[in-house]
Amino acid sequence: MSGRVSVVAGLAAGLALLCATASAQDHWSSAERNQIFATLPNWSGLWESKLSAASDNLTGYPYAKHSESLTQYIPLAGKPPYKPGWEREHRTQGNATPPGLAVAKLCRDVPFPILLELPFMFQVSVTPEETLFLYEDGDVRHVYTDGRKHPSEEDLWPTSTGNSIGHWEGATLVIDTIEVKPAGFPDLSEQAHFTERVRLVDRNTLEDDLTIDDRERLAHPWHVSTRWSRVLDQDRMLPFDCTNDRNPVVNDKITIAAPR
């Protein structure tokens, strides 16, 4: 019991040090930084979404033409709680198939938050200053955890992944994201505010509980939970080139070309 108490006490002390020194991250000594590192969780390895795991190593997406069945793989494909008046005026056909899923190869930037659930493998790099989500297509999400705030309003502009800051609550990373450029799926405004709680459920499962608050278009906050599985049959991130011939699209499915 005393061992467990010391571990918890050490974790609390490390997190307190992280908060106390957040505004002076450039002045951390090696010993201070190592102490902070020791309190952070290890999320190394490759991860993939439920859709990616169900795609049988990119041999095809049988649900690409059946958007109604996507909700079992992509919770964000469900119906958001739009305000009735706004939905009647602006939406006549409900949610459309997510951009990029009508064609199996995703050859363009995938915006947040749908990025969380589409078939891209990614790695997570956890450091005292920031946590990075590194996707196989080259996209990177920066989540600053050293006490930085969102930029001032005049320095903010909408991007596909928005502006993210975060803090640690024990082994859970709480992420606050704003200024996400509207992408049409889900159909949100630039005022949408995203809060994530990311934690390791077990050795091979990461969970992201996402709350979307958009007072312009949603009747109430929308809660979505996404789980990622550890990739156990691949030991490195493979180079991504959407224009190559290794995975041609045949009959709306990704195939693997025979070796030359």
C-alpha cells in the first residue's frame, strides 16, 4: 500500500511542478524536465480507429456507399443535435457521407473532428511542452500543455485542425480546441468549441470522449466517444503517398497491387 501511495504522491508532485513551471518552460533544467516526463503516460506505438481496423488492412471499405451503416464505425456520422429552426432552413437531406469516404482513397487534408475517426494510423508523442498526434498522411495536431493560452483574437484564424491547448488531470489529457474551419461534416460553425478527454483504457485501447458545443447550430452539447486500437501487426509508420500505384482503387475499393 505504501508503494502505491508513493507513486500517487510522486505523480501529484510532478503535475504540481508542471503547473508551477508552465510559464517558464524555457528555463527548465534537465532534472526538472525529467521529473515532469516521469509523471506523463506512455502512449507510444501505432494507433488506428475502429473504421481503419474494420477495413482489413485497407483492402476496401464495404460501407463507403452506405452512410447509414457508418455510425457503427464513425459516431460522428450520426445525426448531430441541430437546432430545429437552423436545420429546417439550412439542411434538407440530413448528414451526407463524410468527405473522402465516397472514394476509398483519402487524398486530401481531412479536417478535425472527423479526422479522429477516419482510417488513418497515427502516433502520439507526449512531452512536457506539448502532445503531438502524428498522422500517416503527414498531418500533425499540436496540443500545448505547458501553460500556453489560446492566441489573442486578432492572432487567431480558422484552420482544418483548429488551435488546441491542454492540461493533464492525472493520466487523462484534457484538450480545448477552437477556431476549426467549417468543413461541412459535421456541419458546424466557426464558433464550435471542442473539449476532449483522452485516456488509456487498457494497454491496447485509447479513448477520446469528445464534447462539441456550438451555440449557433446545436441545440445542446453533442457528446461522442471514439476508441483507437493499438496496431499490433506493424512496427513502424509506412510512408504515405496517395498518388502511388501500390494501392490502386478498383471498383470503389482499395486494392494491393502485385509486386513488380
